[in-house]
Amino acid sequence: MKIVIAGGGKVGSVLCAELTSQKHDVMLIETNETIFDQLMSRYDLSGVIGNAASYEIQQEVGINKTDIFIAVTDTDEINIIASILAKSLGARYTVARVRNPEYSQHAHEVSESLGIDLMINPEQEAAKTISHMIKFPTVVHAQKFMSSDVELLEVVVKADSPLENVTMADFKDKFGDLLVCAIVRSDQVIVPNANDTLKAGDRIDVLGSQNDIYKFYQQIRTERHRLKSVMIIGGGRLTYYLLNYLREFHLDIKVIEWKEEAAEQLSAAFPEVEVILGDSTEQELLLQEGVGNYDVFVSLLGIDEENIMASLFAQQQGVSKVITKVNREALFSLFKNFGLDTIITPKRLIANSILRFVRSLGNPSVSYLEELYRLSDNQAELIQFKVNNSSKVLNTPLEQLNLKDNTLIAYILRDHKTIIPSGQDRLEVGDHVIIMTNAATMDDIDDILR
């Protein structure tokens, strides 16, 4: 497909890397000549320097022959205007990143009325993910499949925990109707079979219905008291969205923000939250505000290094759950050495949302890609397809399908029922199927076959 990306910043650069690696014809529109030259030299793409909301620039990139136009500049209004213009000039699909809460609160209505096919908000997506992490504080990551009752938990196997030395053959008997779809051991992703045994230090991705996942969590959780308090440092847009999601949890929440205007706005919007004006990078202030007495610490400052240092300090003070925002993925390796394993990367979340949309347009006559989640530092994917009547995988016992290596049919969702399939099960038209794979170019259910 021909894809035009407007904006070469954090999200734009990730999209350039991912989409060119998948052999799409990618063009970039960027106003900053230095950023433009860097991306041109790094990836196999073409483009122009200029304003994406300009009629002349869009004509120059051949917008009338474009399959997908993606606007991810730093300015909401440019993204919206550029997307409207691109659609009017002939682009088949348009995607716009919109961060302002005033727009995002009515994203669906706005996108429909303006002809934008997908409006996305990185801070809102990140806030939703963080709220889920707080809901399951013992786990590293939690994710709900939005169109079903299925949830995914990423868990670290601790020494002497109920998970250590459990074989996959015994896992169901011990923990219920769940599936371990991936084991990460020594930076390698293993698609487990019945003979594999969990070891201390493993990271495992567990898939199951909402009820079964909750029961599993109760069996493995390390904290036995209900979470009551959260300290958040940084009072930007992400914090605004997060506080909205946390309202239903009825927690004691404290936010520390150094900009007076931002602190006042948060205090006015969330009168039930204690907002402190101060520099949260000062350890003395964190001690003064009782950081060690909080159950969860969330670091949402704008600078990665400050987030890392604040999170390490909170961990040293005994906070049991520390969540850290990091934008530069090159820093991820540091977390393994420091013991910080719950991290959030807004640009990666939003890039994955856009990639899911792009790949959902691949082959709708065979299946429709409904959801896509990256696992294990992007080494594997969980993909949900809806199967149509022309698929090659229909009405054949799963044990007879010639599947690609490291590919697993994890779940079947049929008539509002969840099925962990056996070799005798068959896929039917209308099934929603969750696949675990390390093949990064699986856009269709038939791609599971050799």
C-alpha cells in the first residue's frame, strides 16, 4: 500500500521504521529539514519538506493515489486539517493523532463528521493501560481485548511463587481454564508445549476470560491488602486522562506538578485529588510528601532520565508498584539491571494502534484483523481475526492444519463463549480467533499456514 506519514517525530519515526520494514510504499511530510534528512537516510522511504496541511504539498506527494494518510505532527489542528484535506483530495483512509481533551472527549462524533477514519490519542491510550496496571499491581502488564471478554496478563515468575516449577501440562489443573501463550527466558520467546516448565525469572503471558484471569491473579498476587493510594509525579495531559480512569477505583491520590497553571487546572478538574505544587525530581520533597507510604508510584514527567531516577528512588523507599513512562526504547535495557519492569511508552502504544489499523485493511475478504498487541519487547504478537467464509482454515481439525513455526491458535470466541481449542476443534465462519505468533507480517488468518 501507498502510505503518507505527516510528521517525523516520536510516533512518525516508529511508523516509518515499521511500515517500511513491511514493504509498504511510504512517503514522509516533515517541516524540520534535520529530522527529514535523518529519517530519509535511515529508512527506505521518500518524501517532501513542508506543511502537511498545504494543498500544494499534498498534491506533490500524490495524495489522490494514497491508500492511507497518517497525520502525527505535534499540532492537533494541523493533523485534523491535513486529514480532511487528504480525504477530500482522494486518500482512501485517513488517521489523525489528536491529544487535546476537548477534541478527544468526542473523538467518534468528530471523526465521523469530518471524514477522518481513525482519531487516536497517545496520552489517553497510555492512561488506559496504566489504569489496568494499577488494577493488577502484581503483574508487569495487563491488557483487555476490547471486543471480547478476554484479558492478557504479563507476569514475572518469582522464586518460591505458586508458578515456579509448574509444567504446562499441569498449568490448567492448578490455575484453571487459562493459556500460557508465551514464555520469555533469557530474551528469547518460547511458544510453550506441554513439556515446558516455568522457572524463576521467566516472564509469561497468560490469556483467559475476565473471570478466570481474576481468579488466577488472586492465586499469584503478592500483596494481600487492597490498594488504597497512588502518588503521581507530573501533571500533564497523560495525568489528566489517568485521573479520569482512576475515579472508579476510589483511591487516595496525590499529584506533584511544578507548573502552577497545570497544578491549578488539575486541582479544579479533580477536587478529590490532592495536588502539590513542587519539583518532584527533588528527593527531599518526595520524602516530605510521604512517598514510601503509597502503594503505587507513577512517574509521568517529560524527561526519561528524571522518570527513571524518581522511580528508582520510590522503589528504594519501599513502594511495591512503580510505573515509569519512558519514550526512548533504547533505554529499556537499563530497566532489567535496575529492576524496574513496569514501563509505559505512549508512542509505542499509539504506533501499535495505527499499525493495527493499517494491517486490518490487508485482506478483508478472508478475515478481518480486529486487534493486535505486541508482546515481549515486540518479539511476538497477539492478533485477533474475525474469520470470513473464504478462509482456507475453515472446517478442518486444528491438529491437521500445517501451521507455521512459533504460531499458536490461542483462543476461539464463538457466540459469546470463549474456547481454548484442542486439536479436534475446527474454525467456523464468524469466529473471532486469537493467534500468538512471532511473524511480524501476519495480516490475515490464512497467514498462519505454511
